[in-house]
Amino acid sequence: MAEKSWLMEFPQMERKDLVGIRKSLDGLYRDFSREYGDLIESFFDPLLYFLVWFEKLLLATPWWVIIAVITGLVYLATRSWKMSLGTIVAFMLIGYFGMWDNTMRTMSIILVCTLLSIVLGIPIGIAMARSDRVQAVVTPMLDVMQTMPAFVYLIPVVMLLGIGKVPGVIAVIIYAIPPVIRLTNLGIRLVDKEVMEAATAYGASAFQRLYQVQLPLAMPTIMAGINQTIMMALAMVVIASMIGVKGLGQPVLKSITNQYFTMGLLNGLAIVVLAILFDRVSQAYAKRTQKHLGGNQHG
């Protein structure tokens, strides 16, 4: 009987303890955000200024200049006239259906997020590849970042920085950065040991081995990571719109709440167009670098 009553009391005891822990943690985080929120916001001010400037630049530039630049970059990366023509048609349709401004806003966020993910992710991936200890520390963090629902880490970011572009960018980077870190680490670790031994025999320093041997040979794998990062960043566009990030995500969110089927479909298709464009371009570039490396190796 005593055992039975203890079992009945146990959930209540546990609940009281949990409520106490939750309240104390919430209080600590609230105090932290009040104490250091302004300081952390000021740290991200340069990023906010850059985001605002880049978005204004894309919005102010004439549509035909944007299409010409994007098509030129697509052709340089893919060497495909079909892909270039498809890009022109896709962007003309985006403009025709009145989604140009939102597409430019989304592109500005995605490009900045991808750039920051590459700048932060590749050095972390290199550090992981060079040290098993770093890999052992970073891998569980990446697992949490990839499996944690996006809405969960929006909460502390919004509590700390409020609603706007910077919290949106941070949330997108947290969600999108793991592939580029993992595949940079993998790509460097897969470089043939014999090639590394040959480079060492020729008197190459650790820095030269990394930048002249490992990174070029790992580039196709790293490009696959960048490709996945771009796809994941685009997948976050609608969720980021919930915390004030303007772009294609906001009309989709509006169409969900107001049941505007056509608006949601068209803006969703515009996100798909951007995803296909980024995907094909990065894949084609990765294949070309692989062929180039293959040609060099055979030579």
C-alpha cells in the first residue's frame, strides 16, 4: 500500500519540481535578455544595415538589369543556354504575376544567409576535419540543430532580438548551416592519404596542403553541402516570415490564414523557381569543378 501511494504521489512531486525549474529558467533568460538584449542587438547592427542596403539595392535596380546579371551568372556556372533561357522566362513570369519585389526580398535574405553559412560553416568543417576532439564536440550540436523544430529556436531568438530581419537571418542560419559544416568535414576527410603524403614529401606546409590539395579535392563535396544549405534556407522562408521577414513567405502565410489559394500557390511556385535555380546552378558548378579536377589528375 505504501508503495502504491508513493507511486501516486510521484507524478505530482515531479510536476511541481518541473514547474519550479521551468519558472527559474524562464526568469533567468528574461533577466538575461533585459540586461544584455540591447548590447547583443547593437552587435548585429552592421548585419542589419547590410541587409537593408542589399534589399534596397535589389529593389531599386531595374528588373532587366537583375535578369541580365542573374542569367549571366547562371550561364557562367552551367554553360547551358537552356538553363539561361529558363531563368529569363521564370523571372519574367515572376514579374508578370506581381511577385518581383517579394522575390527580391527573399533573394536578398537567402543570399546573405548562404554567404554567412559558408563563411562560418567551412572553417568549422575544416576544424572538425583536422581534430577528432572538435568533431566530437560539434557533431552533437549539429544533430540538435537539425532535429530541433524550427519554431523552438525561434522563441529565444525573438525574446532576445525581437521581430525583424536579424532574428530571421539567425533562425535561417541555425537551420541551414549544418549541411555545409558536415560535408566540408567529410570532403576533407575523404581526401586520399597518398595524395597528402605526396604533398608532404614535396615540402608543402600544413597551410599549403589544406588550401592547395585538400580544399580543391573536397570542393565537389563542399558544393553539395552549399547546395543543401541553400535548399534548407529556402525551406525556412515561410517560417521566418512569422517573425517579420518580408518576402515570398509572407503572402504564403497570409494565404494560409485567409484561405487565398491562388496567392499561396503562386508565391509557393516562386519559391520553387528560386530553389530549382539555385539547385541546378550549384550542382552544375560542382560537376564542372569535379571534371576540371579529374582532368588535372589525369594530366
